[in-house]
Amino acid sequence: MTSSEPKDDAATPAYRQLADHYEACLDRHGDTHRGVDWPNAADAETRYRVMLDVMREQPDTPASVLDIGCGAGHLLTHIRASGRPIDYRGLDISHKFVDLCRSKFPEATFHRADLLQDAHGIEPADYAVLNGVFTEKLTLSQEEMTDFMRRLLVAAWPLTVKGMAFNVMSIQVDWQRDDLFHMPFDTLADFVTKNLTRRFVFRQDYGLYEYTAYLYR
């Protein structure tokens, strides 16, 4: 097992409240879907499947995945249940979640790192996934959350060899919650095209009030 630790910063960034929120969920609900603030276990499993669908290889083809914002490592549990030959590595900014993952999966690699401050020691993987990292904004403004998303995607892109997947809340809904991060297709497409890649897919066919972006090299 390898790890990397972020440097302490005297000025706590605004996006740290996101990690604090999920840690509070873990304290209240334990190692469950609600402990990572997914309200429904079946929908959480759907998200894990959709994240892995970014991989265009046949299911029996070996590949590596970097799970950015890995939380309690539930994606690894899903991968192992599926039997797919995926070399999984987890990364999270939270001590609590990384310590939990290391205790559950001592043979796996988990990094504690803030990619916006230091990505040293993080090896690229075939694919990176960011599941739920950009779905809640809590008290951050739309502009603050958009800036966080853009900077983290730019930081994560060099850690991918083939592609990346992440989800955001859709604006094609009956109503929008102020604490969730709803992102228009055209706004995201403009950013991705100008800063990351012209090869991407937006997927909103799996029955949830969100969509997933697949970005490819």
C-alpha cells in the first residue's frame, strides 16, 4: 500500500466544507450509502455502474481506475462483486475516509491528497472517476462551485491515460435544490472543449436527476 499526504495550509479553502459535510454523514450513518450522502442504495449502485461504463474495453480486459473522492471505497466493493479485472486506486482529501478505506482494504492503494494543492506521488491510471464530487455545493455559490469543478478537472486530467468520468446534477428537472450543483450542458461542454478534450459524451439515460460526463483522450 502506498499513500501521499497533502500539505497543511493555514488558509482553509472554501471547498473543504464539502469534505466536512461528508465526514459528518459518515459520523451519523456509518459505512453505508447514507454515510457518503447517497439517499438510496440502489441508485448508488447505478452510479457505480455508470462510472465504470466510461471504460470502452470488454469487461474482462484489465484496466486501472483512480477513484478521486473515493469516500468509503464503495466503488471498490462494487468492482470486486462484479469480478472485473480492475486495478483500483482510491484518493480522498479526508483523513476519516482514507483511514476507513485502508482498514477495510489493506491490500489496496489509497492516497490522502488535495489535488488542487499537491498531486505529487499520484500515478496516472487508465481512467479517473469522480463520483459525487460535483453533485452537492452546500453553501458554496454557483460561481464558487463551478470554479472548484473546473480547477479539479484540470488537475485530474493529467492523471488519466484514456479517459475520465464525473457526474453533476441536471437542470432538466422539475425544480432545483439550492444545495445541489446543477450544471447546464452547454456551460460544461464549452469548458471541456476549450480546456480538456473535444472527445466527450454526456449521459442522462439512467433514470436519476443528474448526468454523467465521459471524457476521452
